[in-house]
Amino acid sequence: MARVTAGPNEYLVVGRGGKLTNLGTAVKKYLPPGSVHVLVPSTKQEATFELTHESKDGIPLRFKGIVIYRIVDPVTAAQQFDFTPPPKRPASQKGAPAKIATGAERISQLLSFICMGELRSVVSDMTMQECIQQRKTTLTRVVREALQKAVGGKTDSGRMPASRWGIQLEVVQVAQVFIVDEELRRQMEAEVRDEIRVNSEKSNIQSDEEIQLRKILAKQRLEQKRLETEKENISRKESLELERLAYERRMQAEALETHRQKMEMERKKVEAEIPVRKFTAGKTREALQEEWKTHQLAKRVKALEVEEELMLAAAKQRLQAEILPLEQRPELVRAASQIFQGSNLSIYGENEQLLALLAPLADLLARTLAPLVKPPAEPETPKKPDKQGQAKSTGNTGHL
């Protein structure tokens, strides 16, 4: 595989299998066998042209011009022109090697030929004076349009990339136009100098006349302007005085009208506020009454709540007082039953005093346990029916 290097001012165009590819600038590539490549310059190139031709009035003229272009489509340029470097001649061969034009040089030659051919065609229909005066206009425009048409771009002055040659024209200009005959050139230069001197003297005389005339006209204009300024100042002062008086009258009238409107607005405001104040006072009174009623109801509700809480607390206390003996009775009975458990006591002798001390405890237990002992129910007597078929009770119905 061959290694190819393209510099920063060269396009690397590689061909393989009948297809060309632009690999860009400043690249290094290894090309496979069977590939071909060329290096196409990417810098701006210059093409100059120079020719001698007679004008329409038979005066020989020499034209010089320049064309600056740049290759923007290296693939198209490589297809149209040969950018292969010339082969090196062996040192054994004598003599100067034949000059072989490269692709860029060939493009410059063709551009020069087109410019010279177009200039010959145009200069034949123009006089010497026209060629000299229209060097940068007509001649340059004609040459540029011919080049644009040849390379494939637009025919106007706009820059467009080429489509057939792969180049873009940067500058096209007919730089110089010379008279070839020395004697004729000196004669024409003398005539031109004389004409310039005469024109200069005429111009000086005309300038002096114009200066004097302008001075007179300037004095007249200044005097007229001064008079107009004085008249304008007087008119302006009168107008200002009239405007001031009218302004003062207008301000006084506006002040009176403003005062009247203000008094009227105050009166309307007071009249409009009376119903509102009455309505507001009534609403305030109603709101206070409703608030007082609400406060009274709240106090009643609060008193009822307190009374209910007191009643509930008293009921709880009574219920607790009633329930407490019932809850403690089984414990009392159990405790009393365990007092003398396993003891052999006698009401005589030494145990008499001990039993006397335990007598109040026995009474308390009897009173506490009395509600738990139900008396035996008495037998019910049979009921006899009365005349109305109702049964009458003949004895006690028992204790509840």
C-alpha cells in the first residue's frame, strides 16, 4: 500500500474503480493497490494576459489584465485537466527537459486565451478614447462575462462556483491600456496637457467669477435674512404677549370652573353619603343586636353545659358511693372468714377481752352484709274473685 500525503494547500483526489473521490486537504492516506491519485492545489491561482490590437480609429493599443481564480471542485477539475506531476528526467540524459504544463498552468493559459480573444472582438468596435475611459467598466465587464460563460458560472458579476471547470473566479480586471506608438503617445500627452492647462485657466477664471458672485449673493441673503429675522422676532413677541394674555384668562376661567366643580362635587358627595351613613348605622345596630342575642344564647348554653357537667359529676359520685360497698363486700367477707381460721377461741377466760374488741367489727360486717342477705319470702294467699271477676289479695305480697 502506497502512502500519500496532501499538504494544507492541496486536495487529495483518489481514483479507484472508475470513481474519483476528494479526501480533503492536509491528510495522510494509505492507498490500496490499483488506486491512482493527484494533488490539486487549493490556493488562489493567477492568470495574466497581454495583447496588442488596433482600435476602431486605427491606433494600436496594448492591453494588460489579470484573472485570479480558485479551485473549489477538485474532482471536476481533475476530470477536466491533468494535475499529474511531470516525470523526472534521468540525470544521464542531456539537455533541458521539455516544459510540461500542469493542470493549474493549463487553466491559466485557457483563461488568458479567452480574455485575449474577447478583447480583440470588443476593441475592434471601440475608439482609442473609449478604450482608455472604459477600461474598468465595459472592457472588464465583457471579459468577466466571457469567462463566466466559459467556466460554467453565471453571466453577471456575482460569484458562483464553477460547474464545468471546477473553479471560481475571484478577480477579473483589465488593468492597463497603453498607446504603442511613442510619437503618437507624446503628441497625445502634449495635447492632453495643453487641454488640461487651458481647462485649468478657464476653471480658475470661472472660479473667481463664481466666488465674487457668491459673495454678492451671500451679502444679499444675509441682509434679507436679517430683515426676516427682525420681522419674525417682532411677530413672535406680539404672538407671545397675546398667548400669555389668553393663557392667563384661560387659567382664571379654568380655576373658577374647577372651584365650582369642586363645590358641586362636595355637595353631591355629602348628599350621597347621608343615605349610606343611615344604612350603615342601621346595619351596625342590627349587627350589634344580633351579636348581643348570640352572646346571651351562648351564655345560656354555657350555663346549661356547666349545670349538666355538675349533675353528671354528682350522679357519678352517688353511683360510686353506692357501688363501692358492693365491690368491697366480697373482700370483707373473705377477710373476716380468714381472721379466726385455725384458731380455738373461747368466750371465757383469756379470750373474752379479745372477743370484746372484735364486737364492733362484727357489727360493721353485719350492717355491710345485711343488704346481701334476702329475707325468706312469705307464702302467697289465694285470691278470691270478686263480683267483677277480679282477684283480691288477703295477705302480704312479700318484701321486695
